[in-house]
Amino acid sequence: MANVVIIGGGAAGCFCAAILSELHPLWQVSVLEAGGRLMSKLSITGGGRCNLTNSFALLCPDSPADLNRVSVKTLAQVYPRGAALMKRALSSFSQWDCCEWFENHGVELVVQDDQCVFPRSQDAMQIVRTLERQMRLGGVQIKCRHKVSSISPGLCITPGDLRPDAVVLTTGGGTAGILQGTGIELVPPVPSLFTFRIGNEGLRSLMGTVVEDAALSLAGTHFRSQGTLLLTDWGVSGPATLRLSSYAARYLADNQYKATLIINWLNCPGSEVSLWLDSMAGGARMIANSHHPQLSDRLWRHLLRRAGIREDCRWQQLGSKGRSRLISVLTADSYPITGRAAFKEEFVTCGGVALGEVDPSTMQSRKVPGLYFAGEVLDIDAVTGGYNLQAAWSTAWVAAHSI
């Protein structure tokens, strides 16, 4: 009878324990959690609704998705770090396997128009309770408030001098101390998925404004994103911002979260904006009263001020210089990023165990036999949309089956 210890009682750790207990009911499987309860982060994910996974629609052309609304073409788009490993992991336990597993365990699921998958109950606690029930039925031992300080290369866990046959490390932060002395390379963790503080009062005064399809970039870099943009009283948020923060997480950390944000408000090239201006040219209407259909009246007036165009100016009075300034503001409006702000109560980091340290077919350490990794402890992270949880499910599945 094997003895397996899982360190970390989050999504990956508890799913790994549930799978192991199903595969081998007679094994001794234990979960050690430093906090007071299991899956505290999972219980609030997706605003408390739990975005369980995503359909990855364009990667599955036979899916019934509205492909025009989905921009996922490669795994690298949604996994800025870890796409190659996730390709292997998803081949063993895909998003559809995930949906099937939870549905077989009593969780009805729904796929939203944006391809995010949620429990029909819209209650993250249903996922928590499902995993807790499966662990309980499988006889998994749970030990909360049990903080592990180190793992030796011989799989000795301190404190407690535990010596299991296999260890699965599924912790988030605090990994460096636990693995000290093993020689395993760690990538320093930095925050990912955060909103931007913007040093422009005019923009912040537009709090609550939503732009459904904007394109964002960081000046002087290759980092780009697109999607819904939300203006807040501290700066910018929404899916487009969170995606850009994920792509540029390490760059922004290295630059103390100071950069220049470039906003293409219409997510289209200047040539298309020029055609729209041609359709408006020569009219007697005031420019301020005839905003572009994708922009709100308040935002349009703000952009006109940015372009140096008077609100009482009429379309027939807009000269070539004013036209050029307006095109520039609509397609390449720049604002200073002065810092980062947290994304609700959720926290994702990039960094962790370097992927070169892990056998991608088993999730086992290349240096410490019997030591496995799953979830956020690995240098894998994703944009919003259920992809981070899918990484937890897939890597935990591979580790459990490998053990």
C-alpha cells in the first residue's frame, strides 16, 4: 500500500487527492494545508461562481462555439508561460475531460457565450464541496494548519519527519523555502492578472465607461491584447487589461510597474478610422454631438479634448491637422501607467518551479525521484477565462496517474 502526501490544499492538490483516492482506494493519501481550510481561493474564483475551464473554442473546430467571438488560436495566447507543457497535459486531460469528470460527479455545467465554463448553480462552493466529498469518500486524510517547512531530496517532510513514497507539491507562494537544498531551479514569482493605475485624471473621471472592443499595447514592446476595456476611478481594468498584464507580467515587474499604455479605442487601423471620418466630412453637425457608435458620449468628448478639437467645432470645419490628430488619438492614445492594482480578491503569479526541472509526461521532478508538481507551483500561468484552473486540473491529473 503506497503512502502519498500532497502539500497544498488548493484546487490542484485536492483534485489530485480525489483522483488518487479513486484510482487506489486502499492507498494512504494525505493533504497538508498551511491555512485553516481547503480551497479558500477556489471558493471565490470567478466572482464566487467558479470559472471551471474554457471551451478553447478555436482549438476545437468541431465545438458548437460562435467562433467570431473567440480569439484563441494557439495555447501561447492563453498561456504566456507554459504553453508547451500544457499541450502535453491537455492531451492527457483536456477541458472536455474536465467537464465530463465534474458532470459525472453531479455538477451540471454551462458554457457561456464567451466560452467560459461555469457550474449551472453559479456557485463555486459546489465545486469545493464536490472535491471535499470525493476526498472524504476516498478516505483522504486532511490536515489543515500544517505548514511544511522543507522537503529533503530523500522525500523527508519537515515538520513531522514524514517519509512517504511520493510527494505532490501544489503550493502557490512560499515554494522557495520548501525546496531549499533540493537543487531545483525556481523562477522568482511576480504578480500576474492585475489592473493598471493610470496617471491621468481625465481618464479616471470616466469611471464606469466600457469599451467593448479595444486594443491595448505597451509602448516600445511587443506586448499586445484586445477585448473589453473598463475605465475605473484608478485607471483601467477589464479583460483586455488583465490579458495584457499577464503577457507583460515580468516586464512590468522589472520596470516597477511604470510604462506607457497605448489604447486603440476602436481596435482598427487608421485607414478604417479615416474612412469613417470621410463619411462624416463636410457635415454641419457639431463633432461633439456625433460620436463614433463604439464610443460613449462622455468618452468621445474626452477624446476630442485629447485631440485638441473644440466641442463647438463642426465636421465641415475639421481641417487636415485636426483630422490627423483625431485619428492618432482614436488609434494610439497614450497614458502613463503609474502602478498596478489587484484584481478583486484573486491572485495569480507567474514564476515557480522552472519547467525544465519537470518531466512533462509525468510532472515528476527530474532531480528528486518521487517528487511531483501540479498547479500554480509550476511556472505556468494564464489569462482569465478558466485557463488557470484547467492547468491545475490537467497537471494534477497527470501527476496522480503517473504516481
